[in-house]
Amino acid sequence: MFRSGAFVAEHVSPTTDEQVQPNGVDLTLDIVFEQLEPGRIGRDGKQIGDRVARPLEELEQKDPDTYYLPKGAYVARYGERIEIPEGHIGFVYPRSSLMRNSCMLNTAVWDAGYEGRGEGLLQVHHDVEIARGARIAQLVLAEADHEDVYDGSYQGENLE
Ligand SMILES: O=c1ccn([C@H]2C[C@H](O)[C@@H](COP(=O)(O)OP(=O)(O)OP(=O)(O)O)O2)c(=O)[nH]1
């Protein structure tokens, strides 16, 4: 069973009332990265390629604190700390307005026991402007059986 937005909000911080949806909690955009170097997925381990944070505004007449993204693929870091409670699995979906603007967020499985500020693949199929702190995605939680809890290399990532 999928949990209510109010339940999900207990595991996402910080959250405002505006972020709490009937079936989940909206996640905001914190930082956009561009990958510079190839990564590697091996049979035994992996390596994330070097990346650089994209500048927020390049021209003075543009809105401050806004990403002006040309067509391409970026890694987006969410603004919220997420904790996937035991007995659950998390899924992140793009906000539909992002999709309606020809952009997409590709995401993977959020494991029980994971805690951190995670990332998603932001695919920009048409140039778009996204303000830093704008809502771009929604996290939902479903009840799920599992034996172990998450203990991988991304545990506790991006928490200051
Ligand atoms: O779109 C997603 C999906 C998941 N995660 C977080 C939560 C998840 O629990 C963690 C690890 O994901 P996964 O298990 O897919 O990582 P991996 O590539 O298998 O690496 P590791 O074995 O080190 O965990 O990353 C994200 O940040 N973004």
C-alpha cells in the first residue's frame, strides 16, 4: 500500500505545507551538475565521473537563483533530506509540469534504511528555466518487505 503524503512528510525535511501532496511530498531542486568525465560501472564496483555544479545565472538581465538549462542531461540534487523508513520502498516521479515542459527526471529505487540528499537524472529535451528551490519531483513511499536495510556507498550522502 502507498502511504499518505502526511506520512511521507515525516521522513522528508525540511518540508512546507505546499510540498505535502495527497500521496507524497514534493522535492525541490538544490544543485544542478554537469558531468565532465566518463564514469564506470564494473562487475565489481563503480565510479562516478567528475562533475561540476552549473552556474545559476549567466547574464545580468536574467532572474537570480535560476538555472537556465539548454537541452541536455544533468544530475539534479534535491534540497531535502530523505529517510526511507524500514518496511518501505521509495519512488520519485517528476512533477508533471516538468514533463509538460519537455523535461524528465529519471530515478532509481530508494531502499529501506537509506538516508541522505539524493539525486536524479534531469533530462532537458527543450530549453527550460528552473528556479533553485522550485518543486521538481514527488517522493512516494510504499510498504515493502525486506531483509536487510540499505548499507551502500550513498548512505548519508550530501548531509552537511
Ligand atoms: O533516483 C534515485 C534513486 C535512489 N537514490 C538513492 C537512494 C538509494 O537507496 C541509494 C542507492 O541506490 P542504489 O542501490 O540503486 O545504488 P547502487 O548504484 O546500487 O550503489 P550502492 O550499491 O553503493 O548503493 O541512492 C537516489 O539518490 N536517487
